[in-house]
Amino acid sequence: MTHPCTRVAVIGAGPAGFFSAEALLKSGDPVAIDIINRLPAPYGLVRDGVAPDHQAIKSVARVYSRLLARDEVRYFGNVTLGVDVSLDELRARYDQIVYAVGAQSDRRLGIPGEDLAGSHAAFRFVAWYNGHPEFRGAKFDLDCEDVVVIGNGNVAIDVSRILVLSLDRLATTDIADHALAALRGSRVRRVTVLGRRGPAQASFTNPELREFGRLDGVCARVEADELELDPASEAALEGNAVKTRNMATLRGYASAAPLDEDRVVRFRFLASPLEVLGEDGRVTGVRIERNRLVEQEDGYMRAVGTGETEVVPCGMVIRSVGYRGVPIPGVLFDERRGIVPNEGGRVVRAAGGGEVVPGEYVVGWAKRGPSGVIGTNKADAAATVALMIEDREAGIVAGSAESGAGAAGAEAPPGDLADLLRERGVRRVDEAGWRRLDAHETARGKAEGRPRVKLCTVEEMLAIAGSAG
């Protein structure tokens, strides 16, 4: 069955948004896609979240770049839903809307002292060193020798590695210039990574964990007694290659002869933070409690405090216990889970189920919560796009815009989003503008032997990208 061209707005230009666009283009039905992004530069966490020393992971941006060049796709950078255009205005212009907005906030620990100076959410630190414009002015006092990172995922691993990575190595990456300058003056020598459960429950992946054993001037340490596993945890390793490799790596760190290295990353397990301690309003340490694991009926290993406590001295705490979505004006939101309420990707009017909102969908972290890696979003997006196609087939969503409204090169109909934004004086960055910005950053990087040198304020970006005509 041949359909008229369906107009789709994708809100968010990160991996989930681009994988949605890719799946829509592969569907075979005529489609015109407008990707709307609140920052001038696209690619979301690929640009603003992936660690600067992990350039290979960022190579997926080449796929996204090819998608942006398609005639069926337009880019609307520097356009914020709820500020520059309302949801009702999008509903009037598109047959289907896909929310691919990720998770832009952090989960809190809920312990005393969490808001002391020197206590930071990991997502802010990551955004700062990656040059996210909204965190350009963030301040991190690196004039301390000890840092505690709370969390056992890859973000905690990335943060810890950036804190101890050699300046020579950092200077060859696309780390933000302001962060590189700050790290040049860092006094950080010891990083303690805290996990409330055991090593068998840690969620980091093995290449990231193993990397600490290969960093110049860095020693990874773990106490052998914290690697002892209860029978249930031991059983959980069977058939799980990632966790088995993690345990082998950690046991290698525990058995290695102590090295007289300049910087140390110490992994602590079965330890929960009870309180961030401070003096004169600033962090001085973390009070932790030793835990034991108790298996639940569903097999989940729950950490239970033993009452045994100790203090880990530090001058800075970075909390890496998860991301959380934030509400978008006009868009339904599940406050408890921090996601857009949905059933398989179809937006619904109430958390946990309810009436489906016709023509509105969600992908990525806004759909399932902050879990998985970049590639996880591909299958996730494909599943949502399958529902979009199913709804078109069922006549729930009627494709319109027979002229191909929204496709580059097509005559824009009255009320086109580009016209509306132009009338309002919104400085929209289109695909050509992003190409100019990209070329500028990469040229600066080439001159310095780096992948790119990022512009880290919106005004700088717009000065190079210009505004779409």
C-alpha cells in the first residue's frame, strides 16, 4: 500500500532521534522529517556525553551526518520546544511527533550534605568537560588530592578516568578548552569509586574497567576481601561474559604488586554513602556504611547496611547514580519514573497506561529511562517506528502533505515551521549551518593535532553557523 507523504517532527537530535529518522527512511513509505534540537549542534550525548578520549565511539556521528544530508530531512538547530514553538503548533503541522529528548537531569542520593560546595552531579561534570554550552560556566574546584565518585556504571568510570588521565593524553582529545585549562591545574591524585552492591552487580563494561590498567602514571586498586562473592553472586556470573571478565580484571588489580604511581583509582564495593561531610560549607569527606547482599524473591541482590561505618576523606564528591528526564512544556510526563508515559513507544495520557495520544511517540531514555548504550537506541527506535507505521496502516494517523512538505527542495506550504520561526526571528541553524560549524571546529582541531576544538557558547556557534534563511 502506498501512502501520501507523512510529516514527522523528531524532537531531539541525539542517537535516539537519529535512529528514529533512519528507521523511518528505511520503512519505504514517503516521509518528510524535521529534526528539532534546542542546541545549535546536533548529536546529543555523542557530542556532549561520550568521553573525549573515546573518539572511536563518536564515529557513529558519520551515520547521523549522512542522514542529515538526505533530501527528506531538515535540521532545526537552536529551536526549543515550549519556547520558540509550542506543542500545539507542532501538532498542527505534523502527522506524527517523536520525543527523543533523553534525560537532562540527575538522580539524587537523598542524603545529608548532598548540596555542599564540592558535591556535584556527574552529568554536570561530563557536560562541562565536553563543552555543553549550558555548563560552560560551571565551576569545579580541583584543588584537592582526593575525590569520591559514587556509582558503579560507565559514567562513573569515565569521570574517574578523566580526573586521572595524563595531560598529554587529554590535550590530544576534543575536551573543552576551559576544562583542559582547569585540569592542568588539578591537584587530584586519588579517586575512590564507591558501589553500594558487590562487584558482580556493577554495571560498567569491561573495556572501560580494563583501561585503568593501561593508563600511564595510574594504578588501579581493589581490596581482595571486597571481591569475595556470596553463592548467589557467584551463580550470577555463570553465562554472563561481561561480569565474568569484570571479575577477572578486578581480581587482577587486587593481586598486582603495589605500584608507585602518581595517581590511584581505588574501587570500593558493598559501601553506601550515608552523609557527605563538610566544614565551612565545603566537602571534607563521605561517611559510608558497609553492606551485605540479601537475595530477594525475584533474584535481585539488595544491599543492606551492616551498621559498620567509616569516613572516606575527600575534597570533592561526584554523584553518578543515574540520569533523570525533565518535563517539557505541554508534553505528558511521568514524575515518578522521569519519562514520557508510554506503552511500547506510543504516548499515553497517564503513567502506567491509559488512553493513547494519537500521533505522538517516544524513543530512547525518555521512553525507557536512562539505560543501555548508544547502540541500544537503534532497536528501541525501530520498535517505536514499527508502531508509527502500524498506526498509519490502521488509519489512526493520516499522512498528508502530498507536496512533500518539510523535505528539502520541496515548496513549503503555508504554515511551514521554517516560516513560523523566521517570522518570530528565531535564529535557526539548518544543516548547512551545522556543516559550517563542524568545518570550523575540525579545522581548529587539525591545527592543534586534535579531532576538533569545540565552540562552547551558543553565541559563538551561531556566529559561525549563521541563521537559516
